[in-house]
Amino acid sequence: MFKAFSFAALLLAGCAAQASAATDVGKVIASPAYKKAVSVLDSQHDRIVQDIVTLTEIPAPPFKEKARAEAYLEMLRAAGLTDVEMDPEGNVMGLRRGTGPAGGPLVVIEAHLDTVFPEGTPVKVRREGTKLFAPGIGDDTRSLAVLLGYVRAMNEAGVKTRRDILFVGNVGEEGPGDLRGTRYLFHKGKYKDRIKTFFSMDGTDGSRIVNGGVGSRRYRITFKGPGGHSYGAFGLVNPMAAMSQTVVDLYKVEVPKTPKTTYSASVTGGGTSVNSIPNDVFMEFDMRSASAEELAKLEQRFKTIVEAAVAGENKARSTREGAVTAEFKLIGDRPAGTTPADSELVRTAQAAISAQGLKPELNTSSTDANVPMHLGIPGITIGSGGSGGRAHSLDEWIDVEKGASLKGMLPGLTMLLAMAELQ
């Protein structure tokens, strides 16, 4: 009886929480201020599109986002935010004050400034009908422009929230950036102790809610040995043999399908010439999991495999000129985490998406939201709306047809105002 009652109580509590989130979202959508903000977004759609084009055509390669950051900073200021600044890591941000006490809890919504494309990549936007084509235009430049649209709409509509909202254009989300901008925000930034709710807007899919953060550990392993002539020194230890054995043994490791856990031997190089035993070779490895525990287990297994491969090579061949060694260099570290599906934030996001006639889908990915998830702070990643495709390619595109584009912006605005407590 006790177990049955407990299950029923939990079920009722979950239903009550879902109903509460739907009620809060309903109140937001029914508010005159919200309706006016939506009207402003509608009237300013062309301006949002122009912001997308302007920002896309400012290159923002990994670690070289400054030119775009400086432009975005001025756009945040022009939109009417206060305390607009660039922090030491390169993030730019501005505050929209709520009616609550100064220094109280705040909501963060951010989009990343960087793209995956190296310096010299052509970034001129090409338009075909309602489609815009350019590298990085959907990942994540559209989101930057949508955030500006939110600020202007909220200001023109006279929207008031109890909580402060911090709008951020952050650096370092892509690849080797390793979430450095968001890490700084949560670990060293001036608002780090005030952030209670976090939204990352990334990509276009307005039905997607990323509430699971896929963690990763990435290594460059350099295998070193004495080297020598391929014929004259034959029989000496070869670091490439140790590296090869590492790959063979790693790919024998069985990992769980749930939570999804993966590994990859990804990049390699080294050696001197075809007729030389190499004195050093390297390989880069990627390991991922939605579970911090499974990721840690895989990482430890990987290290054991490398050490065993080195020991095996030193035993198999002569070390008279020196032994094979392996140097570990951590080149990527993204923490894993989860915002529970039954949390207020996720339920609010689901209700906001459903209110626009879309079907919310929970997802796992590696995004800026990994950082707050890992810290136990409610955080999710959402889309900016509309549609797009070919992300991370030179022919990346988005569709800015007004109807679908505007509809896709509304879930983000709705959930933002609900969590910031619209008044």
C-alpha cells in the first residue's frame, strides 16, 4: 500500500508541476505586454534579418571573435540594455533590470559569437528568396540577432519582469573553444553567484530542448622513441607500434548504449620519412558520454590501454637506444550534466513550445548548457526558430520566411519571460 501511495503521490506531483508550468506560460501569453512584444517582433522582422546578415558577415573564427564581439556589444547597447560590457574572456553582455531587489537572482540567455570556420573563410551572405546562405548563419548568428529582437520588443512593449535578465554573446562554444566563455561566466564572471536559470540559444530548431549535456574528454597522445634507420636499426622499439596497439585495443572496449557513450581515434601524424623508424608520432582521441560516471570510467580504461601498449612495445623489441614513452595532453574537457525532465525549467519550456503548436522534444548534446547542468544550476539549450540546414558547412542556410520565423521565436520569448517572472 505504501509503495502504491508513493507512486500515486509522485504522479500527482508531476501532473501538478506540469499544470503549474502550463498556467504560468498561459499567463504570459495572455498578458497585454507580451502581446505587444510579439507585435513589435512582427513589425521588426526585417530588422532582425538585417542584424543576422550584418553579424554573419563579420568573421568570428575560434579564439578570434573580437571583431564580432565589439560589434555585438554596440548592438546590445543600442537595443537599450544597461551595464553593457566585455569581460576578460571576451564575452559581451548587457543587463535588463527587473523590479526585484538589486543583486538578486537573475536569468541568463546567451548565444555564441564564434563559428567553426577558420580565418579567410568567405562569409558574404547570399539570398535566394527567403533563404540566406553563409557559413555560420544558423550556428549561431541567427540566435544573436533574435536576442537583440527580444530586447527591443520587451523595451518597446514596456515588459516588466521581477528578475533581472542578462543577455550574453559568448565566446568559445565551438570545438577547441571548449566552452571557455560560459565557463568564465559561471566560475569567474561578476554575475556568477546570481545565475539561477540559464538558456543557451543555439541553432534553429524551435521544438528542441537540450536538457542533457554530453560531456567529453579529448587527448593528444604523443608516442616517443629513439628512432633510427628502417633497415639498419630494425629491431628497435617503434612508437608507431605502440600507437597502433592503442587503437586496436581501444576499439575492443564495450561501452553502454544507454547512457550513450562513445570514443574515436580521430587525428594522427608524425614520423620523418618512409625509411626511418619514427622518433615521435601523435594521435588525438575523443571520448564522450551523457554520464559523468561512464565518461570517467572510459577515460581511465583508455589511459590503461595506452600504458599497456607502451609497456608491450618495450617488451617486444629492443630498448638499447631508449624506450618508448607516451605523453598525455588534455585538449578538450566538457563536463556532463542533466537538467531533470521534471524540473520547472524544462516543464516551462515544454509548455511554451506546445503553446505554439510545436511538439517539444528532449535531447542530449554538447552545448554551453553543459556548464550549468554540471554545476546543478537549471540550464537548457533551445532553438531560435525558423528552419535551416547544412550547419558547419560552407553552404549553411536558414529560412527567414516571416510566418515560420516569427512563430519559431515565440517559444524562447515565452519561456524567458515565464522564468524571469513577467509582471
